[in-house]
Amino acid sequence: MQIIIHSHANTKIAELISDKVVIAKSEDILDIIGNAYYDGADSIILHEKNIISDFFDLKTKIAGETLQKFSNYRMRLAIVGEFSKYSSQSLKEFIFESNKNKRINFVDSIAEAINILSK
């Protein structure tokens, strides 16, 4: 796992780079948040491929528990991926509401993530 720091508009954003799933349970995010804080970042970009697929099944509660940690630590998050493939209406509503709030964002590209997190 590697963390790349993007600096944009006086904001440091940590992007997690890995070929493996690094978020398999909600507790996994604490190390990532800690590393981002250590690097001076106040926002994180994760890729959908690095998150266990159960995250996107809201019944498992992994998404809610994980995202609550971001709220507790006042850390903003963008998850980059292709979310239209998920058919769950509750997940679509969850993504819509998250994007409205601006603390947790589900986006299509790194550029969009950086743009949103740097505002």
C-alpha cells in the first residue's frame, strides 16, 4: 500500500494506492486515517477496488461504520469508482445523500475527487 499526497488549493489530500483490498472491515480505516493525518492530509481518496464488495451491501453495515469513522475524525473522503453497476436502491440513495453532504463523496475520477475535496 502506498499513499500519494496531492496538494491543491492549500489542501493536502491522501490517495491510497494498492492492488489489494485494504478495507475489509470498518476498523481497517483507522490506520489509513492515522497515516493521512501524519502526512498532513485532511482528506482521503480511496478506490472502489480497494474496498471489500460487502461495503456496498448496506445490510453488512460496513459502509455505515466506516463512514462514521470519517465523520468522527472530521476527515473528508472520496471513493473513486463505477457505482452505476450496483442495483440496490438503498445504496443509490446512500450515495446520493453522502454526495449532498460533501463529507463523503462517491465520484467517477481522481480529478473529480481532488476538485471536490479541495473546496
